[in-house]
Amino acid sequence: MATLTYVYADQTAVLGPLATYAEPHAYDLCEVHSERLSAPRGWEVLRLAGDLTAPGPSSDDLLALADAVREAGRPVTPLRVAPAEESARGAGRETGRRGHLRVLTSE
């Protein structure tokens, strides 16, 4: 992947490494399109040195994915509520919990 930027006044297009932030008049291109890029007649294309191939997933990405899958696979366990708390809660009774979410029944 690469980022294309251009300057009309200089008739120059610059193809470089993928930008880390969004900028007006900058376009991200896939590997195929960055290799086949051509500019209008009279324009100069500058290809900045660097690895323009798409990077693979990092170890942080893989750990985050594994954590998300592990969390999604956890069974929902019912929450045990003390009788005094149950009467204080009113009509809705908590029957389960998943993270910060609770399952309530309507009575």
C-alpha cells in the first residue's frame, strides 16, 4: 500500500509509504494500483524509497483478536443474588451477567 499526494503548481505526484494520518488531497492506493500509477503528460512522478507492500498483522493485533475470541466464547453464568438484594431491586431480577452487561427478567 502507498499514499499518493500531488502538487498542481509543480506538476508533481509523489508516491510514498502509507500515511499515518488523513490529509486532504492524499489518496491511499493498493499495491497493484501504486505499481501501475501514471501521471498526465508533463507531470513528474516521484516514487519515494520504502517498503510499499502491505504489512502483516502485528503481534498486538493477534493478541487483541485472541482476547476478543476468548471473551466471546465465555459462557454466561447466572449471578447469585442475596434474598435481601432481590427484594430491593424491584420488578426486574438479574439472571445473568456478561462483563458490564446484565440480563434482567420482567415480572
